[in-house]
Amino acid sequence: MMTCNSVTLASTLKHRLEITPLVIAETGSHAWGTHTDLSDHDFTVIGIDKNLDLTTYPRATHKEKFSYMDLAGNNIPADVQFFSLEKALRLCTQSNLPIYEVVGGGCDNLKLRHHKIYACLQEVCHHYFDAREMFRSCVGSLHTLEGQYNTSQGEEKAKRKRQIFRYVFTALQLELGNMPKLNIHAYMEGPADPHTRLIRRMYDWAFADEPEPTYQTTLRGLFTHHKSESVPQRANKEKQHKKFDFANAKFREIHELMGTAE
């Protein structure tokens, strides 16, 4: 699946960053439904590093800001996060939120997708999903963001507030043991859960300047559960020596699909 604009983005990735993309997804605020007119565009790419010779190693991750030109001739500023296929698969086994954004949560901002490879990545992400692991990651990010929010001003403070909302929104769903929805508007259109009222209040705090106590009270509650004993853990977690069996099988399947199996 590829949109017109993603043709030029994929071309830029190949020629500027020397990356062969397998999956391109628009992530960040545009995927979460928390963007404003000032928000930039964030893209997460899973693919293969082409920039290889005797003096370099394949990149497992890479970040870069650049602009690419769409078919209408507009320069689109982009903040790109690249994961190699191997790195993405490993992160899928760790309930990593940035990878879950792309392949776990049914991302509707996909710009490029090799369907069978994407399906394999999604299977790995769902197989290893552990609400407790992802919850711990969210709380750790909230600790960092709280300090940044308290020391920032103006638009930077407003941006941190929206980021805090995204992690609280995710963490509250994870407390129920659910695979979280990432787009706030899709969530609000769905059935209510025990945290819906609080999530709506936090949304109002982030976007309509609701008074501080909701934010402070909610963060204190989440930080109190930092060890997350109350968050369900995946019951059928494999023994350590067999942990990667499923992911390895899918890795081999992907290489067969790409025609690179030995």
C-alpha cells in the first residue's frame, strides 16, 4: 500500500538515507490525534540498511530530520526514526511502544506496507504483548516528561502537556490489561471502559487547559503503581531459553518472503 506522497518519501529514504523501506508509518502526534497546526510530521521506518561497505556496519537504528518534496511540490519537514528488520523484531518481543505504534495498534497512518511482511511483524508483536512491560515503559517516560513540563514555557510546555496525555492515555488502558488504542478519537468513538471518564478529563487538561489537579492526581496514581503489580502480565510467557522461538520462526519466514533465505 502506498499513497502518492509516500512515493516521494520512499524515494528520499532510498537516496538520501540509503534505506530500503519495508514499512513506513506516520507516527507521533498525527497518528495519536493530538497534533496541532504547529506539529511536525514523524515517520517510523522498518527496513534494510543499504549503506554497507567494508568500513561500515549495518545500522540497527537511525534518526534524522529532513524535508522531502511531495507531488505538489511542497517541502514536508520530516522527523524519521529507522529500525532495521532485526531490531524491530526484537523490540516486538519486548512490548516496545514505538514499534507497537507501527505494527501492533492497527496503525491507520501507514504510508507503505509489504503486506505479508507486515503481517509477520504484527503476529510477533501480538504474540509477545505484555501489558505490564509496556506500562513500565510508559511510567518511565512520564517521569522524564514531568520534569521537562515543569521547567518549560510557552509552546514547548504545551507540547510536553500533549505528550504527557499520550502516555497517560496509554498507561490507563494498559492497567486494564488491554492492547491499547493509540488514536484518541478512535478510542472515544469506541465502547467506554473504567478509565474513559478520566481519559476525557485528561484530554481536556491537555487541550482545553483544565486545572492542574487532574494531571497531578493521575500522575501520582500511576507513579505509585510504578512496580505495576496490579497490571496483568502475559500468562503464557515462555521459558527464557525458548523466548525467541516464535520470533525466530517469523524472521525466517520474512527472509523467505524477501527471497533472501539461505
